[in-house]
Amino acid sequence: MTAPRQFPQQWSRWLWIIPMLSFLGSASLLLSWVYTQNQHNERDWQTLTRAVARKEERQFADCMAELRQISHQSLVYETAQLVLHDCQTEQHKLWLDESNNLATRGQYQQAIQGTDRISQDSVYYDEAQGLAKASAERILDIARGYYLDPSGRLNDAIAALKEIPATSSMSALALQRSQAWQQTWTSNQQHWQTAKLALDTDDFDAVQRELSMMIKHPYWDTRVQELLVEVDRKQKYYLDLLQQAQDYKRQGSFDQALASAEQLPALGQWGQQKETVLNEIKMAREVQPQFQTPWTQLTIGALLVLFERIVHGSRYSRR
């Protein structure tokens, strides 16, 4: 059997140093950790003190910025969280007051943006959402006023709707109205322009058809009325021409009758009436008695004058 290994006797007196060194190393690390923790705690206390001072000065944003530097491992963390909650609440109240003031001055977009900063866990969240909704509804009312303005302020209406932020609960409604108003405007503009071109060519049926497809709107109602006034003016002018043509026809002045009838519109109901009148004039001219022709009437007139002179001459000779 092999005997256990023996350390040299000169080494045995140094063996106690190893545990001692290990103890001293551990103690050094512990002291270093304690020192570091004390340093951190001291720094956190100073941070907390500054944050409380910012709170007293109503510098709530600075207060919150200071407190967010404190680690959750700090001895003052729970106290810091209480102060942080107070600063957040006060800051939210300050933002809400600012938004209310902005809304009072008619700055509704800025008011809504101010309420967006108030988080859902705030005691002022519901009140802020109510203000944001009321401000958005006021913007919708203003935009609608622009849209219905008889002077045609569509661009102002669309610009107003864009003031409602995408974060607002009313943003979807604002987008829907913007699209609907622009579609209505485009449709009315197309029908009105088509009606105007039809009026230029005296196609009154097309004018009425296009105008009937337009959507009621104060601005476009005025434009429609302008076209209708022009339609009435033209219609009266052509009625006068028609009456003139018929009068010439009754008088036997068929050339003048044809000249008047030719000026009538060629489209729609007027076109049909024009064709009818022209045919009537041509038929009347073809079937008129020969003595009603201008040449015959002139000849007869000359003979009558000659006969009258002969009669008068015989009377003088008898005397």
C-alpha cells in the first residue's frame, strides 16, 4: 500500500495564508459594493431632492425627468414613484387647462393635440377625451359652414377637416366628409360644364337633363339659376322668331318667313318645331294663288292705276 503524500514541512506553515487571502478578498468586494451602493443611494437622494424642488416650482416636466433616473433597485425608488405620480397628475392637469384655453380661443387643432399628451392612466384622461371630441365636432361644424357657403369655399372646408388629427376619434368621420364633399363638387362641376356647352349650342333638352342630375348645394344652385336665366332669355328670343316667321307666312312674305325660321335651333324640341314651320312655309308658298305672287300683285296694281287715269281723262273730256 502506498503511503499518503506528505507536504514538506516548510510549506505547512504557509497554508493558513490562503484562507486569510480569500477572506480579505471577499471583504474587499463587500466593502466596495457597500461603498458603491452608498454612493448610488446618496446620488438618488440628491435626485429625489431636486425633483421635489422642481415639483414645488411647478416644473413638472423637469420633475418627472429627474425621477426617471432613479433605478427600481434604489432605496428611494418607492418614494420617487409617489412623487412621480404626483408630478404626472399635476402635469396632466396643466396640459388640460392649456387645451381648454386653446379651445376657448378657437384653436381647436392645438387643443386636441394638447389632450393627446394625457395618458390613459391619468385621472384627467376622460375629461381630456371629452374636450378633444368637442373640439373635433366644432371643427366639423366650421368645415360644414365653409362647404355650404354660397361663394364656394370647398378648399377652406377641406383644409379645416385636415385640422382634425389622425389620433382623434372623429378623424374617420372627417375623412368621410372630405371625400363625399369633393365627389359632390366634382360631379356638380362636370354636369354644370356639360350643361353650359349644351346651352352654347342651343340644346335646351340636354341643359335640363344635366342640371337635373346636379346635387343641391347653395353655391351650385346659384350657378344653375344663372344658366336657367340664360335658357329663358334664349327661349323667349326664339319664340319671338317663331312668331315672326308665322306672321310673315300669313302675310305671304315667304322669304322673310323662311329667314326667320332658319334661325331657330336645330336640336331637341326646337329642332322638330323648326322643321315643321319650314315645311309649312314651303307648302304655303307652293299652293298660293298666282295673283298673290309679288309680280302678279305689282302688275295688277299698275293696271289699276292706268285704268283710274283713263277714267279721270274721259271725265275731263266731257267737260
